[in-house]
Amino acid sequence: MTEASEQPALPAHVVALLESSQASPWTELHTDLSEAQSSWQQALAEMPPQLATALQDGDWSALDLASHAVNWLRLASSALANVCVSQEAALGAENFLPGNPDLGRVAQEQERWSEELRMAASTVAKLPERGPVIASGIGALTARQVVVITIAHLSEHATQLRSMREVEERS
């Protein structure tokens, strides 16, 4: 029987991602993060506002997906910033940006939180490695792992936004 405090088993691809992150130098992570943020920002900018709620990927609209991805930037940047000033941090569990954002607000928040994340990642990279000190729904994470998850998250959601547009253009 599983104890209540144990985390659920993670999919193999997530375990591999988390394990590989520890071998990634910070310079490589900064480059990959910048590329993922640029790709995400471009996918978001290409989304016509009039289609933001019409295009669907399962239960989520393009706006939901955008709000979710930008909210992750907010949560990750806050967690990394907290690691810079304390011995531990936590990733919040909110799925979307607070309030009822439209695509314009999501784009503004994206710019803000992308920059916050870059600054926090640059600062935490200068600190001694602390090990897994960021609490999350999948267990304790290191700062590197949060950055790697962010890169994967943004890349996946940029691809989803582009796919939604391609489906619409073929219709």
C-alpha cells in the first residue's frame, strides 16, 4: 500500500527529463530557455485574437492554453526568485492566470514573466547548488529541473498553438 505522503509514479519521459536536467550546464539552460521563450512568444503573437476562444485542443481553448503556459512562467519565476533569497520554495498549483484574461493581457503577462524568469534563472545559476528545494506536485525539484520543465512546457504549448492554427487554416 502507498503511504499518503508518497508522490505518484511519474511517466518515464518526465523522469528522464528531470534526471537529464542535472547534467545540463546553466549556460545551455539559459540558451534553451531563451529559444523556448522566443518560440512560445511567436506562437502566441501569431494567434488571431478572434480565434483565441474558438480554437480548441480537447477541453482547452487557445486562450486557456496561453493562460496556462504564461501562468507557469509566473509560478516558475516566483519559485526561482524565492530560492535566491531562502532555502526553499514551492510551485503554486494554479492552472491559469488569475482573473479572466484576454489574449492581449496574456501577451503582456508573457513578456513580464519571461523577463522575470530569465532574471531569476540568471541569479540562481550563480548560487551554490542546493539540491531539490522547490516543492511541487511531482515532488521536490532543483532549480535546474524547474528551468528544464519550463523549457519543455513552453515548447509543447507553442507546438499545440501552432497545431490549432494549422487545423483552422485547413478548415
